[in-house]
Amino acid sequence: MVTLKARSYENGEPIKVTIAGNRIRSIEPAWPSESVADWPYIAPALFDLQINGHGGVWFSSDSLTRSDVLQALEPHYRYGVTRLCPTLITNSFEGLAAGFAAIREACEYKSTADRMVCGCHLEGPYISAEDGPRGAHPREHVRPADWSEFQKLQQISGNRIKLVTIAPEVEGALDFIRRAVASGVVIAIGHTAATPEQVRGAVEAGARLSTHLGNGAHAMIHRHRNYIFEQLAENRLTASLIVDGHHLPPNLVHTFIKVKSPKRIILTCDAAGWAGCPPGVYESKLGRSEILDNGKLVVAGQRELLAGSAQETDTCVANVIDFAGVSLKDAIDMASKNPARLLGHEVVRLRRGSLADLMLFRIPAEGKRLAIETTIASGELMYGEVVVR
Ligand SMILES: [Zn+2]
């Protein structure tokens, strides 16, 4: 049995959390005699719907192996992440099949990997071929929606594909969305040049998420009739936002959260395979990228054009407090409760009986990320230590 003393992320109150097995056994007031100003906070651990890799491993690599997958998953505990969706972007059938097979092998080989991978995210290949909406996805592999191809990939993954990002305007998209939703897969709208009517059609067919709203879009759009406003106005769509500090300007993050309300926002870092690497120039099949000293990941040789994100989910949580003035509770719920609920996984709460996926952390006055001290997954210590108070 493990006992943790910390301040609740909900209201800052000092609490004593006891864990037995993989569950929270009790939560009581801690009644400390001295000040708790130096106690860390405790909160549900983070859950990220979109992780492309880590430390030089890309889940979209054609040559992905079981050990690559395990190597890319493990470091996430130090960011407070216990659950995530490895994300495979637009690629050939063979490339996607190899990736899903490797992820399946890793999950079947190691139970902690299986616990962390609570679903895979297939982002593409059924997306817009246009420059802008397509983002960094390779044009040669963009194609019409293909349900029978998807079924083969789903089988190869061992039924792990839980989220698909699709553009509503591609041929066959609506039929694909209906079938996917009926099979229990969550559909996201993204990398799209859809008309407002096409966005509405996708929502009617069952789409429930906007993938990284505001990114994977044209540089210039119509001021009134556009796919961003249509998705913002639709209450049935939750929006994921990349709040790494580079993908969206702070005021746009603030505006999106005001319009949607925190309960319909999911924070994702959309970390590239270069996340976790030191500043420098790197080469992949997507081209030459550079991590600048400020952590911005750009196309090598300039400083503006982004090549993905090199930040992690804990950075997005810290940023959203700064950018949108939301509470610590709302910020963490956007990166924990909301994604779990969307995918139909258990929502972790600071309550008796809840799954014990927890993190202890501090909020440094200077610095752009949470300082994670301890991460616990299913009651098991995965990072840091348990300090006795
Ligand atoms: Zn994307």
C-alpha cells in the first residue's frame, strides 16, 4: 500500500491519498501542522491522443520495430503521461501495416506498454491533398477513404485503432465515418479543406473531434464561411489544440477555449519523433528538421516554418494556464479527463475507487513545463519516488 501526501490539483487542499493495488483506496484531509507551501500537487496523470514518437523513433517509420516502440513509450512517464495514442500519419498501406504490427507486438510483449497504449491514432491517409490542409503529410500517399483497407489495418493492429482523423470532403468519407463509428472508432475531422456543409455532414455521420484545430489549414481562408468557425460553433465537436507555444498564438488558444469551454478542449502536444532530442539538425523521410534552442521544431535552414512539435504534454498544460488564464484543474482535465472520456476510457479522479494513474508535480515560477516528481500508473511507481511526509 502506498500513501501520498500532496496538495489537490482541484483546490490546493492538503490531502492524503492511499493506493491499494491499481486503485485509490482512500482520500482524506492531511491536516499538516506546518505550512504546505513546499508540498507538490497531486492530479490525474496525463493522457495524450497524439504522439508521433520520441527520441528519434517515429511510429510512422516503415521499419518500426517492437523495441523502437518500447523505447519511445518509456520516457513519457517523466512528463506525467501514463496513457497515449501512438499516431501513424499518411503512408502507404505497407508502411502503415508495418507500424501497427510493431505496436501490436510491443503491447503483446510488455504489459506496461499495453497499458500505456490505450489506442492508436490513424491520422490520414484519407485527408486533403491541398498544400496547407495537408500539412507535412506526404502527398503521394493521400487517397480516398477506403473502408476495406482500414479493416485490414485494424486487424493488423489487434483492434487498437481507436481514433481516425479524416477530411470530410474526400471521396467516400461519410460512408467511412458511419462504418467506423458503428465499429466503435472515434472519428476526428482534420487536415481538411471542407466547406461548412461538409463539416456538418461529417458531424451528422458521427464525427466528434476536431484534430489540432487551427493547424493543418490554409494560410488564408474566407473570413466568414470557413471550416474553422464551423467546427468551433459545433457543440458536438470537442477540439484538440497543440499548445506547445509555437503552433497557435496565445490569444487564439484563449479564444478557442472561451468559445468551446474547457470541457470541450483536449490538449495534445502532437510531439514529433524528434521530441526528447537536443537542439540540432535531424533528417527523416519527411525532410531535414531543426530543433532550435527555444525548443521550436522547424524545417531546417529557417526559423518560422514548423516541422512539428518537440514539446510534451506537460508543457502544453503549463502553457494553457498562461495563455488562457484557466485554473490548474481545468488545464489538467483538458489533458486527462477529456481525452479519456472521448475514447471511452476510465476517467481518473481524485476519488476513492478511481484508477490510480497519478502524478505529483510542482509549478515552477520560471519555466514552461510542470516539474513532474512522481508518476504512478495503475498503482505502480513508474517515475520518480514516493516521498514520505
Ligand atoms: Zn496533423
